[in-house]
Amino acid sequence: MAQYLFERIIQWALLGITIIYVLTGLGITQFRIIEHATFGLLSKNLSFAIHDNLLIPFIVLLVLHIAVKPVKQIYQKRKRTK
């Protein structure tokens, strides 16, 4: 059950960061539209700062998301052989 919860947390966190990453990327390139859509909350400078700081968490969550299933299978295989 804990493994399932861990996987779900990673999946939802990755989804959230991906949405924010895309939104802030649009805020950099299409800043007039995003500023208007967010009622002035995301300016071009703030979008760039957020976008720049999300790269490492995005990569870490992506690697965890990809690696969870193979690691879980290896763990279960070793557990069965013991």
C-alpha cells in the first residue's frame, strides 16, 4: 500500500509541475496572453524565474516516475527468491 501511495504522489507531483512548467513557458513567450489570463499574477519576469527553478524538480520527478516500476519489479523478484 505504501508503494502505491508513493507512486501516486510522484505521478500527481509530476503532473502538477508539468502543468506549471508549460504555463510558465507560455508566460515567457506569450506573456501578454498569460498576464491577462492570470489577472496579472504571472508576469514575464516571474514566469521566467519559476520556469528556471522548476528544471531540477521536474527532472528528478521524471526520473523517479520512470524508475519506480523497474525498481519495484527487481525488489519483488529478489523477495521471491529469498
